Amino acid sequence: MKTLMRNVPPSITMSLDRQAKALIASGRDVINLTAGQVDLPMPEIGKTALIAALEADRTGYIPASGSQDVRDAVRKRFGWNEGEVLISAGAKPLVSAAIACIAGPGDDVLLPTPCYTSYPEMIRLAGATPVFAEGDPENRFAVSKDALENALTERTRAILFNNPVNPTGTVYRRDELRPIADFCIEHDLWLVADEVYGAFVYDEPFVSLYGFSDVRDRLILINSASKMFSMAGLRLGYAVMPDAVADAISAYLSHTLGCPCSLSERAALAVLNADETTLPRFRDIFRARRDTLYPLLSAISGIGVAKSDGAFYFWLDIRAYGIEEDAFCRMLLDEEGVALTPGSAFLCPGFVRLAYTQPEPKLLEAAARLRRFVGRF
């Protein structure tokens, strides 16, 4: 236990978000662009269902794998007509449980980088070893089949894959996903796919790995209500997977997490079953923010930035300033009150992540402060 406690670091992104919020609470004028959380209200239909469930005292235990009506609604919403659907308290427990059930001590799990800060620790907590496959900086940091082949070992059991990508905002096209699916088939690997940002793709239709029917027998696909419906704090995620591994993951969750929140399920059920035309158009709002902010960031001398395809992040190249990214973020917060996340949190030095999860006036002010800050170098 002492070794585990000593070796597992806290989430860097959550730590930075807490720090920024503490400064705001103390009276500092801070624009917090660290958190990957939708800043818009959850749909009214979800709020109504949540209140109704509370008033009806629906506060007891539910099945560890989720209530059947919610599982059915998820299946219908995403077109998951093959495999078993599970519900849990957010996407993170499902990713962690998937890794724990398919890999362990002596196993390797391939992880494209840059990557979400919790992925390596999830793999290590399962007793397995993360093996990193670097994305191509000349191609939106997308990982290629060749990079995966070069990282493959005889102990590789799975690949943990994220699309759209946190932190870069990269969205994989169909012709980029097909080789990854083929790679898993050729080497008999599990494919754990986190698609929680799939509702935030701006210029082309999102292509889910579920669309490749020949990989479904090894695909564990995860999504959640957190981003899609602005229900992050309600903690409700869902996944589809082959029956055999679903039994193992369901049992694992029953022993470690218990069941999802019964109230969150009712809120999610209402939104999942709602007519799409009645729901807030979150994607349009974030697309507009991206399109407003991108030219302002592009005009800042020394910063390299690509127009993100999806999620709600800009991945800023700050290497031209000759300063380490952690120091850059500390100085920016101290001097200008803008909180960003250093690339070291995502295993990619020389970059910082900007989450455009604030109203447009604050984003405009943050861009102005960033310009002023780097003008001192």
C-alpha cells in the first residue's frame, strides 16, 4: 500500500483546475482555461427528470451495470446493435475497469501520445506497463500504424485510443482509423476506445470505431454524458463491448465502484430519449468559440497553433520562447491571471493546452493577456 500511494501522482489537470478556482475564490482575477468541462447548463429536460427522480425517492441501489431502460436508450442513441452495453459512474471508471480486466502484471498497453493525463496511471494501476507511441507532429499528432508497429512488444495486450483527442483536438478520419483497426486485428489486441468528445467534431461527420464491424469482437468503446450533455458532475458513462469481457468488467465494477447514481441515470435517460432538435446545440457554440479564437491565437508571434478539428482545446506550441512549459504556465498565471495546462501533463513537452470552456468575452480577454505576456520575451 505504501508503494502504491507513493507512486501514483494526482491528476495534473484536476490539480491545476483546483488551484485556479482557489485563486478565483480568494479574489484574484483569473481566467481558468484548464478544465475540460462544458461550461453550459445541462438540458432542461434532464434537470426536470433529475428533480422528479429525487422527489420520487429514487435513491436506492441499482444494478452495477446500469438499469435496463438506460442501457437500452444508450444502445438506441448510438446505434450499438451488437455487444453488451454497460453503465457506470463516468467514462473514467469504465476505461480503468477495461484496462484492469484485459491487462495486468507483465502486460504492455500501447498508448498514443500526447494523451490524457490519467491514461498512463490507469495502466500502471492495473499492474501493466504503458508503452508510448508518439503521434506525428507533422500530421496533427495523429498516431500512425507504423508508430504502433514500432512500439509493439511481445507482451502487448491492448491499445488505449482516444478520438477526438484530448489534448490536441485532433479527429481521426476514416482512412486513419482503418489501419489502427487492422493493427489490432493482425496482432490480436484489445482496442479500448475513448470517444467522449465525439459530439464535438466541427468540420466533418465524426467516424466512430464502432463503424468497423470487423473489430467489434475486440472493441471496448466508451462514451459519457459529461461532455455531450454537460452532466460532468452527475458522473454517468456508458460503454459497449463483447459479451465475454462485459461480464468481467461488470463484476469488477460491482466490487470496486458499486452502481451508478440512480438520479443521474434518470436525468441521462430523459436526455438520451429526447428529440435531437429540442436539445441545446453545444457543438455550434463551441465551433463559434473556436472560429473566433483561432485567428487571435494565430496572430500571436511565436505561438504555433492548429485549428482544432474537435473536442474544445487548442494545442499551443511554445517552443519558440525557449522556456519550459510548466514555468510558462506558472508565469502566465502569476503575471496575467490566465490558467493553462502544460504539455508535460500529456507527455508532450514544449506545448500547452488551452480549453475554450469559457464564454467568448473571457476567451477574448485571455487571448489579449496571452499576447501581452509573450510580448515580454
